[in-house]
Amino acid sequence: MNMKKLTLLIFLLIGSGWQVLLACEVCKSNQPKVLENVTHGAGPSGMIDYVITWSAIILVCITLFLSIKYLIRPQENNPDHIKNIVLNENN
């Protein structure tokens, strides 16, 4: 399969699945305005649901930021570090 066909296939798969993620009409009418077209089922039942959701969002954002930061610049200069076993094996 060439790259053009593979790219087209990926776009079709991604493009065809977006409607599944949206809420149905019944769920949309039962949700608060903020989550109107995002979730299925019953909406948040109280303030604790919002606290849990926002806490999870904050934790995911912090984790994503730190993982990208340490992936780009690991700041590990110790010659005995485990990564040097792999790096020095090729020399």
C-alpha cells in the first residue's frame, strides 16, 4: 500500500468515527449547557463530579507537559545512567 492510499485510509477512518463521539438527542437535552453535545447518559450529579473531572484534566495536562519536557530534554548527565548502556553499546 503506498503512502497516498494509507493517508486517505487514515483520514476516512478518523472522519467516519467522529459522529459516534457526539451525544444523542435525548442525552443532549439532559446535559448542562457546557457538556451539551459531549457526553452520553446522565449529566454530572453535583459539584463533586465537576471537581473530579477538572482534577483529572489538570493531572493529565501536567503529565503530558512533563512527559514532553523530559522527552525533549532529559537533563541526565550521569555517565552511570542506564540510558548510557544502550547508547554506548553501538560504539
